[in-house]
Amino acid sequence: MNAPAAFIHSVSQSMKPDELFRNVPANVHELRLAIAGLPKDMKVIAHSGTDISEKTVDELRERTTWPAGLVVTTPRELHPKSIVKINKGSLENLKFTEQGDVSSDL
């Protein structure tokens, strides 16, 4: 699969919450599962205070540790301008929908 250079969080700020996946990886192995299948050159945007400096999915995959309590948001479908977004958060900020999906109040 040859996808464009950016992936997760949203194609634009107009993406609907049900078009996104939100994960709170407890460790680097769960992080790798959350970003599995994403293009290596997809852009990563980490909000301030997360201590994440990586700018691409490939750089995230090279991490050997992962801080607790960070929310990794990825899109359900790949689009040319999709990105991965990383925010501070916790399980308390996540809520389950009637369909069993997870959403966030972040």
C-alpha cells in the first residue's frame, strides 16, 4: 500500500469523532499496535506538555519507552492530509458510546 505522507487524527479539523480512533497506550508495545498499518511518513502532531518530539509515525515506532496517560488519535480511514495526534489525557477523559466505541472530551 502506497499512502500519502500524513495520516492519523484528522483529514482536517472537520472530521467527526466517529471517524477517529482514540487509544491510551500503557506502554511502547501498545503504542505500536495503535499505529500499526499507518504509513511511516505520516505526520505526527504532539500537543505541548506531552514531551513527544517525534514528527512521523516511523519516528514513533523507534521509541523504546512511552509516557503513561497520553491519548493517541488516529483516523479510521487514510486520507492525504490525515495525521496522528497526541494529547495529554487519561482514561477518565474517555467515555464509551452506545456502540462500544471510545470518545474523548479532550
